[in-house]
Amino acid sequence: MNYLYPEKWLARASTGERVACELRMRIISGVIESGTRLSENKLAAEFSVSRSPVREALKILAAEKLIRLERMGAIVIGLTEKEIGEIYDVRLLIETFVFERLATADVNQLVKDLSKILEMMKVSIKYQDADEFSLQDVLFHETIVRSIHHSYILMIWNNLKPVMESFILLSMRARLKEKYEDFTRILDNHELYIQAIQTKDRALMIQSLHQNFDDVQEKVEDLWLSQQMLSKGAELEDD
């Protein structure tokens, strides 16, 4: 079987992480269906590794709730539509929180960093490289998250990242084949992100969140309002 996860992304990964990355892609893409029984011995043979890294991989996927561990293997659970929606809920919460913090921060270096990444995204699309585009897309949003130096927000982001990364990679590969023109809209959305951060215009920030999370648009204002209320509450406590 051809591997779904890009080999070039695995340079620093342990053997167990390599196995986990590939199995995650197969589960999320539906190549391995929910209910499938995964055998440690069969996986070890398929990936030409010992059972130890296979166990490591299965523990990683169990923590992500993609599988349920059993003796000498696991059962694939997969993700429901509800769970996929919840992942995007959390991502939206994170980015809304980060935007609020950036409204009072020095963003000059961040804007430069994001502009560089956006140029790389444009080059990736020019050469029809969906994998590189996906890598830069995740890096774009992670750079925004990292910019506020909030260790617990980053911890949540890192927990979500493997599954989000797989979704984005599969989505961009499909778009490249079926809806190439859609990348113009995606690039425009990221331009808007940078503009919103640079101008610190909250209306523009809301608009950029709307456009990036078009499947959960109705939640943006509620989340933004709740974040503003939290910030005001913290200010009152400080007084």
C-alpha cells in the first residue's frame, strides 16, 4: 500500500510516531474503517518494525480517541461528525482567544513571519504541491498561536494538531484534484488574517474567522463576545 502520510514530514519522528502518523491518515481518510481490528503482529509485519513501536503508535491513537486498545491490538473507532465539529469548535476558541490578545500586542514581527509563510503557500499552489501547502497552512496558524507565548493554549493546540493536520492534508489533496480554483479563496482568507492582525481591527478579525471557519460561522460572534467578557472580567479582578 502507498503511504498516505508524507515521508518528508517524518524526519524527526520516532518509529512509533511514524506508524501512528500513517495509521491516523488511514483511519481519518476511511481507508481503515471504524470497527476494524488492528493486530500488533500484523502491523509490525506491515511496517517492518518490532511490536514495541506499534504499541507506542496505538497508545498515541488511543489518546486521540481514534482507537480503543485491546489485548495485542486495538479496535478502530474513527471520528463522528459531532467529534469533527468539536475539534473545530476548540480550534475556533483558540484562535478567537489569540486574536483578542494580539489586539494589544506588538505584531510587527508576526506580520512579517506570516507574510513569508503566505508566500510559501502561494509557491506551493503554483507548483501544485498540496502536501507543502498543507504544511505551510498549519505552520501559518501555529505561528499565530505561538505568538502570544501562552503555554496552556499551545498545549491544547499541540494535542489537536495531529488530527487537524491529517484533515487539512486530505482536504487540500482533494481540492487540488477537484477544486483547484478554491485555493484562490483560501489564499485570500489568509491575506485577510494578516490584515486583521496588522490593523488590529476587530471587525476584520471576525470577518477573517468567518471566512476561515465557514462551516461553523454562526458560532464566531458568540465566541468573540464570550472572550471579550472573559477579558473584561480579568481586568476587573486586576483592579
